[in-house]
Amino acid sequence: MATVEKLSIEKKANPAKSFITGGFGGICNVLSGHPLDTIKVRLQTMPRPAAGEQPMYKGTFDCAAKTIKNEGVRGLYKGMSAPLTGVAPIFAMCFAGYALGKRLQQRGEDAKLTYPQIFVAGSFSGLFSTLIMAPGERIKVLLQTQQGQGGQRKYNGMIDCAVKLYKEGGLRSVFKGSCATMLRDLPANGLYFLSYEALTSEYMRRYNRPNVDLLPAILAGGLAGIFYWIGGMPADVLKSRLQSAPEGKFKHGIRSVFADLIKNDGPLALYRGIIPVMLRAFPANAATFFGIELANSFFRYAVPEF
């Protein structure tokens, strides 16, 4: 049965190998979870209803039904080209950054890290992925929301969106929301990897296994995705609102978004879209670790010394 490498019994973390396996896992993540991500973004960014009016979407299932009715099933996959194109390098950089973060803290080939050190290594991975993640998130959010909010179709795909953003505001416009993305990913990635390591370590301890088997690894990956969003959801809401807003609306960036949200919607709005997020989190991240395990299995048989 396939197993996941554990730092307590394996050689030092290998960033190069993690780069490749993480990229493949990321592709699996997007293919399995994008429709619910579209719903999440539309709930987060829907316009505030006027007094006496009903909101555009009453909830997760209402948003899904209206999207399919007005745009067809393909509407749920709007903006997928951006994360699908960028997800391999995003997850590759994330998992490579995590492996590097572990390696920098390991003092020997078989050194076992403490849970706080694992959290630090996980947070460290967010620094690596943000450079690729931020522009991809910006494009994805705009493509997901341009028709969902009843507006005119401004962008005809990922490339067209990127070109128009650059013409309108240069790289600053393309990378809008980078700080918000990092604010989400540093603590959320820390929780993601910490929860995965804790769950798989407990499995090995309880069942006296030298490595964690494939099914427990997939289950732990799905639960790690839930922990990621528990920690990262508030910053993600702020990021989506900032990235979808017209230029100049929020003069002080994420601080202005936060002040506007608290004033007009209340603190609970920081978790708006949490239902589709949680519905997506488990299967998407389980798929991520399934893809990683497939890649790891390939390396174990094809290049065992890697």
C-alpha cells in the first residue's frame, strides 16, 4: 500500500521532489474543487442589497442553482483557466517551500521537528506561493464575478483579463491583493501542514505503522483543508472583495475593505461563503494528497534514490 514520507523516519525533506509532487497534487485540487470555489467567490463579492430588497443569492445552493440556470454548468467553471494554469507552480512552490522550511530547521538526516516548527515551516511555504498565487487569484475572482453580479462581460478569458489589467494599471493592478493573499496563506498554510502532520503521526503511533498508508493520508489531507479554511477564511473574504472592487474604491487596501465590511455587514461577513468552502475543502484537499501520493509512488518505483 502506498505511503506518505514522514520526517521522523525519512531522510531530510527534499524541496525538488516536493516541487514536482505538489504540482501534480494541485492540478487534482483544482479539477475537483473549482465549482464550489466559484460559488464561494460569488457569495463573498455579491453586491449589498438595498433596503427591503432580497440579496442576489440566498445561500450556497441558491447561488449554484442561479448560476446553472443563467450560465449553464460551465458557469461553475468560470475562471478555472487561471488557477489550472498557475496551480501546478503554485502548489509546487507551496510544497517545495514547506520542505525547505522543514529542511532549514532540521539538524540531522533523521531529525524530527516539533509541531511549532512544522507550523513555522508551513507558514514559510506561503511566502513562496504568494508570488504566483496573487495574480492568478486576481484574474480568477474577476472572471468568476463579472457576470455573476449582473455586469457586462468585460474579460474574454485569462489572457485577455491579464492584458487588460496590465494596460489599466500595470503590474500593480495584476498583483492587486498580494498582501491580502499573504495574510491568508501564512497562518492558513501553517495550520494546513500542522494538522496533516499531527493527524498522520497519530495514525502511525496508534497503529504502530512505520509510514502512513494511502487512505489515512487522503483523509488527513481532506481534514487539513478544513483547518486551512478555518484559519484563512476571514482574509480570503477581504482578498476577494479587494480584488473584485473597481480601482480606487478601497484607497488603503485591505484596511479599507475590513473597515467597510465591519461597518456595513458586521463581523460575521468575514465567514461569508463558508458553506461552499467547507463542502469543497475536504474532497479538493483529499484529491491533492491523492495526486501527491500517486506522484510519490512513481518516484518510489522509478527513481527510488530521489
